[in-house]
Amino acid sequence: MAKKEDMNFEDVLKKLEDITNKLEKESLTLDESVKLFEEGTELSKKCNEILENAEKRITILLNENGEIKEDSFTAED
């Protein structure tokens, strides 16, 4: 698997799911469980970073009276 820095959101999420399954289903030593928990925590931070960057990139350029205005994207109900 790619380095954590090179992983996309889907890859990170899949790895987190794998770690969760191992922690829930396998008989692991305390040390193994702690190592997986640490890895999961780092991957969770990476997911959050990816989502924050995506949120920053989701902007809408609006043409208002000939001026370009940048607004944050908000979903409509």
C-alpha cells in the first residue's frame, strides 16, 4: 500500500476499516492493539486533513456586476 502521505481519501478510509475489523474480530495482544490504534489515529488525522483541504477547494466563483466574487460552497436544502 502507498505511503500515508500519498494515499487518497478512499484508500485511507479502507485502511481504517481494515484496522477496525482487526480490532473488533481478532485476538490481539495489548501491544498489537495499541499499535493498530495508533495507526488508526494517524489515519483518522489524514482523513480529516483531506476533508479540510477539499472543503477549502470547494468554492464557487460568482460573477456579480462584472466583479468576480469567491464564496464558500453551501448545500441548498
